[in-house]
Amino acid sequence: MRLLNAQTRKLEEFFDHQIPVYAILSHTWGANELIYDDITGPTPLPPNVKIDGCCEKALSQKIDYVWIDTLCINKSSSAELSEAINSMFQWYRSASICYAYLSDVSGVPRPELGQNDYQYLSRKGPTSFSASRWFTRSWTLQELLAPEKVQFYDQKWNMIGEKEKSSNHPHLGSGRHFIDDGRGWVKIDRPSLFYLALSRITGIPILVLSGDAELEEVCVAERMSWAADRQTTRKEDIAYSLMGIFGVNMAMLYGEGDRAFIRLQEEIIQRSDDDSIFAWGLGSTNHMSRPSSQLLAFSPTDFKATLSCPLLEKSPSKSEPNRTET
């Protein structure tokens, strides 16, 4: 695993048990992104609000290393790219903290309230939290779900709110407020209203966001529905970005188009007995024109109308996922 030293701004490589504590960045790509070639070149990195802010935030929390996809992956190597994509969910899960940098969101109007300011979190507008492009990208779905702790920041690195696993969160489940998250009434304290905002934006139940329910306890169809309105630049990435959420691994075959999502479903079927994967097209007339022999969905959009499923009992999968050879 290649990490960026937050102090020296140089890349260092680590293997398995040697990997130090690190922070990880979640963001959306913009124009003129600094990439691997820039950091390995002969000249120092130029000032950059995103990268500098990430490194400074990590150092302020006594974390010496950060992982940033644009800098830490050599995308000119297909083998390295395949390994990185297959490992990404675990890298986000293993991070000490994830910084979600929302470059299109303006400052928090009342910083003293932070994540208690539900009026700010739920307001509409082109630079609002709920309208951020971050919530529309497929890759950021796993970056929201995998880490135990995610801190959200605006374009000037002002903190907006925090998602943390409930076992580490003193407020969640111990307060006086009751909200309906689609599965019933959940008891939360006021600071956890941030979870309500996240849930309403993403469609993901609070029980999942807080870690009180594991991903494996949510049916396949419902997990697919969370990606229904999300987008990727390359068609194949719609499937590749969901692998970690379903605990599968696949070879990267850019150019296969829609076939990637079919392969994803085939891998899920091999590992799971959850028949909800066949419950696609509900509430839509688009599937009526498809061949009756079409058992698998064409994209996560086919699961958009999926309702909340009862939580599943966690059980051993059919087989362990195979790591992609690189």
C-alpha cells in the first residue's frame, strides 16, 4: 500500500503488518487534479487546497500518513489499478479516519452548532450540503459505508458533521429524540440529527450509517437501490465501485461495458443465498420490453423502487471471495 507522508509530502510504500495508522480522503475529481506522475516528478507539489488541507488535518490529529487515490495509485499500471480497486473497500475500512471533502459546499453558517444545525444540513441550493456532487458519485458510496469514522468538510475545510460507528458514539441511541428511518422509530440524541440528514440524502437507513446494522444484514436489492441514482465516468465502474459493498472481487476489464454489472451479480449469486437480487424492476415499466429470460438487472437503477427489507441474519457465505491476481 502506497501512502503519502503528510509531513514530507512524499510517497512511501508499506506491506501488510507494516502499514501505519493513516487517514484516507474521500472526494470527487475536479479539473487539474494532481496525480501520481506529479508527486513522483522532479518538482515539489504546488499548493493545493484539497491535498494540503487533508495533510494538515491529519497532522493536527496526530496522524502521519494519508491515502489519496489521485496521488497514491499509478493508474498507468493496469495491474496496480486492479489491485487498488479490489482493495479499496478494505483500505477505507482500515483507515483511522476518513475525510469527506465536499469542494462544492460553502461554509457552515453557524460553526458552533456543527452537526446540530439541521436547518443548514437540509437546506436547498447549489452550494448546499444536500446538493453536493459527492452524493451523486458511485465511488463515494463505499467511502461513506466502509470507514468507522467519516468527517465531512466544506470547500474551506470547515467541519460540517461526523458519522461514527455507534459503539464509539456516546450520543446515538441514548437521547430523547425519536425518528422514523424507514425501519421503525429510532431513539437518538440531538447531535445525531446529522445521521437523519445523511439518511434522507442517501436513502441509507440510520441503523446502517451508525453501524448498528452490518451491510451483510441488508438484502442485496436494498443495497443496490442505494446506488440507483449515482453515476460514474466509465460505465464499468458502476459495477467495480460496488464490489466491496457486496464482499466480492472481480478482474478489471475496461471495455466490457454493461457486462461488468452482469458479472458483479453473478459473483454475488455465487456467494449469497439472498434471492432479492432477482427482485429488480419493481415499479418500473422499462423491464416489460426485456426478454422474459433476462434474470439479472442491467444496472442499479433497476433496483431504485426497492423498499426496505427486514434485516437478514448474518450467515456464512457460500465461498470466500477470490483476490484478483496482480
